[in-house]
Amino acid sequence: MPADPYFVDVAVRWSDMDAYGHVNNVAFVRLLEDARVYALRDWFGQDRDLIDDGLLVVRQEIDYLAPLTFDYRPARITMGCSRISGASFDIGYAVGRPEGDVTYAVAEVTLVAYDLQRSTPRRLTETERAQLCAIAGDPAPLRSRGTRAPR
């Protein structure tokens, strides 16, 4: 994550819990998506962002580290750009609470810039690349990489 990590606080809903009493894996994807929508608007401006221009999720990976349950505190989603290529980039996430005492999950998503008119991927612009570089951070410490996130 960047030196001054970017974060979004996202409400955990009662309905996000499953029969086991913790936030369901599908609800985790929604939490990440909610945080990403706010982040992209903050990173790219209020007038138009990458979502408006076209952006596809092409890969998601989540390591669940501890059960996240409902309470009135939001989930704090800390995030940064961990890789940039010609048409795609990765965002790494850590899911915790504002107190920061537990990491419940780490995740990474690969996004592709997409031309909605032509229905095809497009290259990132120099402006987009510069903005992504400004929020650059380390890759998420995923098990598939042989790394472990702190709990």
C-alpha cells in the first residue's frame, strides 16, 4: 500500500451475514466494489472517471483471514494500485475496521480499460497512468504468491 494509504469506510449490512454468522464471501466482493467505486471517483475526479469511460473486472482473488461480522462500525477498505500494464491495472485491498487491529481479508482485482463504443479493451492514457502511479503500492500479500498478510 502507499505511504499514506487510501481508504474507504463501507457499511457492513446485517444482510451481508450468512448462516454461519459472518460476512458471506459474495458480500466481500460487494464491499470491495463499493470501495473501488468511491476510490476511482476520488482518484480520477468528480466530472468523469474510468467507470464512466468503461472498466471491466477480469480477475479477483480474495484471501479470507478472519471472520468479519456485523456491527455498527464500518469495514475500512485500504487500497492502492499494485500493477499497471498497457490496458489493465491491479488494485490491492486490505479489509479491516477503523481501529486497524485485525485484517479480515486481503484481495486483488485486475481491471481493464474498455471502449464501450467499440466493445474492446483500450490502452490506458498517459493521464490515467500518471494518476495510477500516484497511488501505487505493493501487491496484496496473497497466499497464491506465497506471502501471508498480517492478522
